[in-house]
Amino acid sequence: MTQSPAIPLPPPAERRRLRESQSLTQAQVARRVGVSRETVRAWETGRTTPRGRKAQTYATLLAAARRPSAAVAETVAAPVAPLTPAQAFDALYGLCAPALVRQTYLLTGRRELARESVERAFQLAWHRWPEVAVDPDPPGWVRAMAYECALSPWHRFRARHRHPEPPPADPGDRALLSALLKLPPPHRRTLLLHDGLGLGLPETAAETEASSLAAANRLLRARAAVADRLPDLADPAHLAPRLAGLATHARLRAARPSSVRAGSERRARNWTQAGIALTAALIGATTFTVRTAPTQYEPPVAPGTTVQGVPPQAAPGPLSRKDLTLQKKLQKAAANGPERVQPEPK
């Protein structure tokens, strides 16, 4: 009996990245392939491998995302020219930025803040590209940075973010977004990573810098809070597609990768110039202090010592005849004046 050849599939980590590039959750992939969500999660972690007709369907689904992103995802041994850093960055940006803007919108409820956070995250990635390029999960690195920028408490001091933006037009999307924004930021982030993106609990805990137990507690509390406001979403299987649909309906666009790289370089140049100016100011102040400060100890001038250039203080001399007469007159007036208090003799 002949055995069908194995269907080529990308590595497990690449499978998850290709799914995220299409803004698909694990539950959506599971429905299209005809398996459970836990099976898709096992495929993406490498615990199991799809076989037969399901493997063919899964490979076709991933191939739809591999075609536009072959510059960064193709790993076959074909004679291709190596990518330059700018080309690799642009490929990563085109793969992750559109979906990441929609995800960040669910964290903040603000379209402009979502775009700014993603742009800032990719600016940091371009500034630290040697580190990001060799990271085991570059999309996860950028996603974590974008989430940190979006949830920064300093945004509350910005005048443009003091007033809420118009909510979604659909009543269901508006209710879901309102329920999400009522959650504490750590719970909101954990819910989005686990139920929205389909990350496992260990991956979610690692990205939120929490223990697995803390991440599980946050997830359960977030689900319970959403279920209290929206009882029809009490089942996590119903919540995941709604989160994906809410992010898709936001219709957010990311900036061009060339402008992001230019902004990163401009910001780095400005910081460098500011550092040089501050260093020059410190050097100037130090030089001035050294040149004007005394080089040896100078004791203070003792009282009564003659100072060069300063005339000596004149001592009081004897009173003249006229001054003596005036003194006696004043003494008599002080003793006999009606407004003076004279002590009584004992």
C-alpha cells in the first residue's frame, strides 16, 4: 500500500505568525479546517502535526498568507539575495502593522492613539533592529512594545485624549468595546492576547510579565466581567470571533513603513543632538567654575585689620563746647518733660 507524501508546512512559530497576519483567531482557523481550537493551538506549538485532508486545508490557508509575505517567511533553500535591513523591516511592518493597529484599538478605544502606539513601537524596533532581527519572535516583540505604549498612564495628561472618541456605529460592537474599556488594563490585555489572538496561557503570561496563575486569574475575571455586561458572550468560543470582528470593523490604517523608519531616524538624531548640547553645557559650566574658583584657601579678614584701599573707620573724639551745651540741654529736657516717665526714688 502506498503512503501519501507529507504535505509541507511551515515551522510551528511561523504558523502562528501567518495566522495573525490575516487577523484570524485560532477559533476561526479551527472552524475553517474543521477541528477544535485546542487542535489548532497544538499545531502552532508543535505538539502535534496535521495529517490528511485537514493538513491540506490547513496548508492552503497558511499559503494564502505566505504569498504576500514570502520575503520574510520563505525559508526554502532557493538562491535568493539576502534582504537588507530596510527590506526586512518593511516586510515585518507590512505583515504585522495592520492587524496590530486593530488590536491596539481594542485596548484603548482610540483610533489615533492606536496608530501612534504602533508607529512608536516600530520606530523603537527600527532603532534596535539588530536586536529585533535576531529575536525568536519579532512580531511578539513589536506587539508587546505597542501594548506598553498604548496603555501608558501618561496619555491621560494629553489634552487630545481627555475626551472620548465616537464609539462604533453598530450597537453590539459599541457594547463590547465599552465592556472591554471597563476592564483594568492588565485584565484587558490578557483577555485580548488569550481569547482575541489565541495565545496559550504560558505565552500570555510571558508577554504580560506575570505568572501563569496570575494570568489565569486575570483571564477568568475579565471573562466574568464581560459576561456580566454581555450575557451572550459568556462562552469564550463566542467571545473570540466577536473580538476579531470588532477589530476588523474599526477600519484603521497604518502609516507607510518608509515614514516610520524616517521618523525613528529623526527621533534618534534629535535625541543625539540634545545629548550633545547638554554635554556641552555641562562642560562649559564646569570649565567656568574651575576658572573662577579660588585655587587656595583665603582666611577671612580679622576685625580691626587694615584693608588695602579701604579707609580706616574713624573713632569718636571728644565733644566740642557746643556739643556739650546741647547735651546738657537735652538731658534737662528729658528729665523735666511732661511726656517722660520719671522713676520714683525709693
